[in-house]
Amino acid sequence: DVQRQAMMDSAKIAGLSVLRVMNEHTATALGYGIYRSNDFDPEKPLVVAFCSMGHALFSVSIVEFVRGKLNVLCERSDLIGGRDMDECLMREFSAQFKKKTGADPLTNKKAAFKLEDAIAKTKKILSANSEAGISVECLMEDEDFASNITRADFEE
């Protein structure tokens, strides 16, 4: 794996001795299990799913714990992340603005950046609330933009 090799090369340049490189989910599972080790039954395994969604990648790991041991059963990832959600919202809100004004904010870099900034705020509000509003003053051609979106609509 290119990233692992780059990490090893960087450590070597820095004069560090690397004993082992582990992936993010294994490290998370280790952190999860190390403080709960005595809670795990030595006979009956506990299965836990660890999920991570970043800007460009969604990954899931299924890990089995027994007292003093963890076993990664499965690990999968897909190239989908927050940027894809941003893109969906950009398309939706751009279409609404274009329908209202006839102007497409995606064809104007300044307007697109303004809309993208407002969408980032709206997405954060939607993560905690069932509905969020978006408002951009003077988005394009002296036209303001305001709209609402529900989490249910966003999830579609």
C-alpha cells in the first residue's frame, strides 16, 4: 500500500523505528477495547461495528472482542463522503435559484463559493436538527437566495 510505505519512509527519514503500522479502525478498536477488556466475556465474543465518514471516504470495520483479544472480521470502504453530500446540496439549491432567477450559480465561481460556504453551515445544522434553512445575500446578479431543507429530503 502506497500510504503505508510513505509512512514508513517518513519515519525512517525522521530517524524513528516503526514496530508496526495499523489502520485507523484497528487503532480505534484497540482504544475501545483496551479500557473495556475486563468487561468482555472470555467465552462469548462481542461484535462491534466502527464507522468513519470523512470528506471523501466512508469506511466500516466489524470487530470481534473477547477478553484480552480483538479480531477484525471485516473491513470495507467506499469513495463516498461529505463532499458528495455537499455536491447534492449544491445541485439542489442551484436548481432552486436558477428556477427562481434564471441564473445558474454553478457557472459563476464567486457565487458557487458563496453557496458552498452556506451549504457547509446548513449541513452542520441538519446533523443536529430535522430541518435547516439556508440564506445567501446577493448570491448572483444582485439576487438573494433563501430556502429550507429537511433531513428526510436530504437523505433521499
